Amino acid sequence: MTELLQNLIDGLGRGSIYALLALGIAVIFGVMHLLNFAHGELITISGYAAYAMFQADFSWYVVAPAIVLVSIAASLVIEWVAFSRVRGASDFTLLLTSFGIHFLVSSVFILYVSASKKQFPRPGWVTNTFAVGDLSIEVFDAVVIGVTLVTLLATVALLQRTMFGLALRGAAEDFDTARLMGVKSNSVIRGAFALSGFLAGIAGIFWLMRAGNTAPSAGISPMLSGVIAALIGGMGSMRGAVLGGFVLGLAEVMLRSRLPDGIAPLTDGVVFLMIALLFIFRPQGLITVARAERV
Amino acid sequence: MKLRKMLSLIFAMMLLAAACGDDGESSDTTADAGSDTTADAGSDTTAAAVDAPPSAESLDIDTVLAADLDNCAEAPSGDPIKVGMAMDFSEVVGFVDIPGSKLVPYVAELINCAGGVNGAPVEVQVADVGGDAAQAAIAAQELLDWGAHFLIGPPFADFALPILQTTGGQVPLFVAASTEPTLADAAANSYLVSFDDTLMSTAAANWALDQGITRAIVFTEGEGIPYSGYNPDVFAQAFTDGGGEVVSTQTYVWGVDTDFSSQVNEIAGIADGTEVVFSAALAEQVTALRGQLEGQGLNDLTYIGTDALDATGLAFVENNEGIAHTPHVSISPGDRNDTLLANYEAAKGEALESRGFMALYVDSMFLGIQAIVDCGCVDPAEIGEAVQNISGFQGLSGEITYAGTGGIPPKSVPINRIVDGEDVLVDTK
């Protein structure tokens, strides 16, 4: 029982980061019908910004908020420079554009910075633990879960209690009708990218704290986790994205801990097999979204 | 509107720059032949007896390294020795191949500055394999078309094997930074320059046993997987054969995982704090794992890893004190490797990002040239035969012998450890 609870906490900690990433992807998918494979590049760019700041002797207290700001700024720049040029194009064009951004960002860092990983210090408390009964809980997991809950509550408040949130939800439901009702598409889309960047920034702080380094392809792993979590939850569903993040995190930790030694190296393969089975029996993901055609 | 157009233009230029940097086109980094003044480049070009003492006609490395680019010998004027470098500039192994492809042309400059090799200049051409197997074959073909006498290739079978298929075993290939035993095959003209994984992980196991450690925790990516799984396999076997016991085998994703929560929870229930932790993981992974284990109160574990720790900058990451590893070269201040790297930095205005692996790249070129000196030939197939007869070559990375081997030089393995923040040699196996 203790081991199960321990796995549950570890899984929730990991799943919290996935949930934030998936929510950012779901927000963009909701308004643009774009599965944004460039989402992870926000963490790559933020990681290099963090590295530069550590080189200038800034501490995590300064670097952490800077990561969020850089992520928001990068998200808006990517939208402005790339996605706004192909707005209204087919889903496939949007998808290719997001791949293009991903490869462009990686290549720029390889060409003009380095192919090597750039190291920076992890905060000292990342690996500290505290005991609750027989459980040994990492401070990091507790902080991640707490911050994620606050962020999700703030996001819910933003979506439920502001005009922007109303417009965003309306656009996600039916963009054409929302525009006819006076919703400005530019504002909604840029707002969505800013929100997506904010969520990626929060996730990026924890991802980078744990990793202690960045690299040109640092964004691939978080991007894949976020996309898979969003798919598990049901593309376009923000609640589903959060749920998918927690499910993915728990599945990874539980399987790695409980699979027999002989097949433990296949943990990721088993996770993907389970996802494949989910899509066979429930192709729309965990939560079904009534979807209208987006612009 | 103008701003939008300008940003679009910048975006297009960035796309173009990125595309140009990744298109696999080879770049000619031919080393300049030295100029004026006089100096003897070294020995004559007669073929050496197979088992002749290498000192009789060996490349004079010290003379080369002492060359002053501001005061060169008479420029060599013979037919050039062509060194082809098929290097991976992608993130996969760019962290060693990029600095390696900078240092080798610099050393070729030094050779030419010292008068060349028996009056022949050395030319180096670099082609990018771009992290892609198909591109690796194209890069190799470009270098063969250029007339390379031998090739220096990237580590990892993904890229080295397509190069071997392209050469068809007709041109010697030195897989500079690889420890993968399957890439060495003298019959296919493919050679490791370093010790292999078997020797490396056996040395790590024996060192741990020498410390009086009898319990081991092994992290693997899966049995039999090249490098990330094979090294733990070898370590576990050697450790057990030496009387030790592997008390826990954990899995992880090499190069990716930095959260080891589930593994650490399991280890916490097994370990008594006296164990050695072995993996072929990267520096940031080992230090992350160590942090999480220490968070569980396991503060006295011993850590040893492979050459991946040196490749990924163990000496420069936090929480590295006491971690042992098996670098290819243990560099001390003022030694030949340190001097070469310092001279490169002074000449080129930039420090190379990798240090310990660089000797392997330079030795690859030296070995190819030595074979040409030995056989007095320029036919790649004959050069390959001469490579197979090299014995006792004193390179920057240690003594290298191919004679009587399958292409894996039986080298000693340095054991380094971070002591008081310094990466120091503590043993040699």
C-alpha cells in the first residue's frame, strides 16, 4: 500500500508537468485546430534564456519568472512570424508549419550556439524529501503539484470569468459563430498563444529544474508528452488535456515500478501500447468534444 | 507593414541559414601548407618492414605539436595526403564530432607548417552526416570522390555502418570516438581508436571491487542494447565474476530521464549504503540520480560511469564530487593534450567544447598518416593493410596496436575521479 501511495505521488508530480503542457497544446488546438508540434520549442528557447541568465549569475528566483516571460514572448513571436501567415490554411499546412518551427529552432541553436548540452545548476531543494508516515515525498513533487493546481485554478478563472475566456471558449466551440458575435479573431488567437506560452513557461520551470541542462532538442520530450497527454484526454478538450497529463504521468511511474524486471525496459513501449488500445476502443480520447469546423 | 515584411525576410533568412547548415554539403577545410623558412618534415617514403620498430619511421608527433604557425618550415609541395572526415554535426554526437572536426584540420596545419609528411602536405575535408544514415552514405561518397586516402567517421553504428557500406571496406575508416566493439572489423577496414565497451566496463567493475565494494546497483536501458545496455551487461558480469553481487538492476531511458523517482524508491528499500552505482548514463543523469538517492538518505554510495560522463562534461556539472569515470585520456596541466588544446584556443580564439575525446580524433589522422608512411603507398587498400600492421604507436590517447587484433586496440583504461572539484587520475586498468 505504501509503495502504491508512493507511486501515486510520484506519478502526480510527473503528471502535473504533462498536464500543463497538454493544456497549452489543447488551448491552441481549440482555437486553430492546430496540433502544435512547436510547443516544446518554448521550453528549448526558455532553457537557453535560463542558461544565459545563469551565466550572468542570476539565481532561480530571477530565472524562474524570466522563463515564463520568455516562453510567452516566444509563443507570441512564433504566432506572429509563422502561424499568422498561414491562418486559414488547411490543418495539414498548419501542422507542417509547426514542424518547420520545431526544426528551425533546433537548427538555429545547433548552428549558432552549440550541439552540446548546456548545464546549469538545479535548485538545492529539488531532491529534498520529507516524510509523511511511511511515505517519503520529494519537496519538488509537492511544489509541482501545488503550483500546477494553482495554475489550473487560475486558468479556469481566466476562462470562466473574463471576456477573453468567454471569447476563447466561444472560438473553441465554433470560431465562425464567435466571429459573427463580435469576437476578434486576432485577439483571441494571440491571447491563446500567450496563455499557451504561459502554461509552457510554468511547465518549463519544473522541467528545466529537474533536467539541469538544455539542448537544441530539449523541447522534443516535453512536446511529445504534452501531445500524447492531450490526445489521451481528447483533442480540443481542456479538461481532457489535464486529465490526460495525470493519466500519462501515473501510467509511466506505475508501469516502471511494477512491470517485471524482464520487461521493465519496455515501459515506454507498454505505455504506447495502452494508448493504442485506448484509441482503438475510444478514438476520441477520454473526453468527447462536440467539434465544429475551425477557421 | 514594413516591420512585418522585415520580420518575414529575417524569418526566411533564418530558414535559409538553417537549411544550408544541415544539407550535408561538405566543407573544404583544407589545411594551409606552411610557408617559407626551412625545416625537415621527417623521414623518407620507403615502405617499412611490417614489424619494424615504429620509432624508425614513425610520425614525429612532438615535432608536429611544437610547430609554430607564425614561423613555418618550407611549404610541402608533394601530392597531398587526403584525410576525409565524415562527421555528425547534429545533436546526436555533434558535441564531440564538431570540436573534433575543428581540431584535426588545425593539426593538419601544424603538420604542414612542420614541412608536411615526407614533403607531402596534408589536406582535410569535412562532410556532415547530419544525424542521418542516408546522409552518412552520401557524405562518405563525397569524400571518396574527393580522393580521401582514409576516413575518420562518427561514433554509433547508425552512421558508421552506412559509411562502411559506401567504402565497401576499400578505404580505412577510423571510428574516432566510438567504443562499440561491433564497429571494429579489420577485415572491413574499420578500426576503433579507443578501448572498447568490454574493456571499459570491465575496468570499472574491477576498480569498484578494488575499493572493497561487493554490492552493485546497475542502471541499464535494456539487455544487449548497444552502449546503454551492453556496458551495464559487461559491468554486471565482471563484477559478479570478481565476487561481487548485483543487488538491483534498474531501467531508465538513456539521454532522456532525469527523474528517477520510481527507481530510487525501490533502491531505498534494498540498499544499505555501501553499494556502487554503475550506468552508462550522461553526466546530468548521474548527478540527478545521485541527488534523488541522497534525498532518500543514501549519501555514501559510490558512483562510476563510462566515457559518456567525460563526453557530457562531468567535470563541469554540480554535485559531481567523488564520481568516478573512464575517460579516454586523463589530461593533466601542461601535458601534450593540454598543450595542444591550449595552442588551438590561442590560434583560433575559441576553446573546444570537448577535451577528453579530442585525442582520439587527432590520433585517427596520425594513424592513417603513419600507415601511409609505413607502406610508402597511396592506394587506400594498401594503406588499410599497413594499418593492420601498426604496432606500439604512441598516440595522444595512449599506445595503439592493431597488429594481431580485429581492429580494437588493446589500450589501458584510465579511471578518473572528481576529487576536491578536480577531475584526477586515480587508477589505470
